[in-house]
Amino acid sequence: MKKNLLLYVILLFLIVMNGFYLFKHFAVSGEASPQRPGHADFIVDQLQFDAIQLQKFEKLEKIHRNKINSIRSEIKDSKDKLFDKVTDKSSYGSDVEAITVEIANLEKARALETFRFFNSVSQLCNEAQRDRFKKIVKDGLSRQGPPKGHRPTDGPGRDHRPPPPPRD
């Protein structure tokens, strides 16, 4: 029994740690809504919609989310078609060009749908809410930076270190 005591203590410790991890993992993800967490709630909280505005906003947001998800799905399908042609030597040309135009048109449709959604939300607002909404949209646009993993290399206060030497 003495030989196994250390193993039992380690096993108990691992079980407790796994239980703690699972609790934290599911507690955090369980609180989030199935849609994009926080965006719609943030708008509602900041604009302090009344009950009628909230009901209209939820309807608009649901329609918008469905349209955006549909467009995203089409974009993914189009990109899959495009990259399926990567290994085809004879496919570079009109097929690839047509698919990239299709992707561009879908991205345009997504941007227009987002604009229409924000415009519809603006129409729900009273004058004070509309001013606040305009500020929220401007702040959101100004916070859009480079994609994750990309670091801007120019501008004040930026590092201008050369890239690492190539590996031999």
C-alpha cells in the first residue's frame, strides 16, 4: 500500500485538475450565446433599447445573421472550388478567374448586407441613440487592425528589425 500511495495521490490530483479544467471550460463556453458573443448584446446595452426597439432589433439581427451565414457558406464553397484547382495544370485561366470573381461578388454582398443591417439598426434609434450608434460604428471601424498574426512594420514606434537569417 505504501508503494502505491504516491500513485494514488498523483491520480487524485490529476482527477481534480481535470475536473477543474472541464468545469472552467464548459462554464465559460456555456455562458456565451450561440451567435457571435457580445456584439448584439453590446449594441443593445449601449443604446439602451426599449422593449419595442429590442424586439425589432432581435428580429433584424436574426435575419442578418442568417443572411451572413449563408453568404459565408457560399464563400467557403467557392474557395474550396478554387483551391481544388490548385493541382490542375490545365485549369488556370477562365475557370479560376470566374471563381475569384464569384468570391469577390460574395464578399461585396456580405459588406452590403452588413451595411444594410447597420442602416436598419440606425432607423430603429431615436436621435440620441443614433448619435451614440454612429460613434459605436466609427469606433468599431477604427479598431479593425491587421489580421491576427500580422504585425505592421511601418509607423511611429514600430520595430524595424531585419528578418531572421535563412536557415541552412
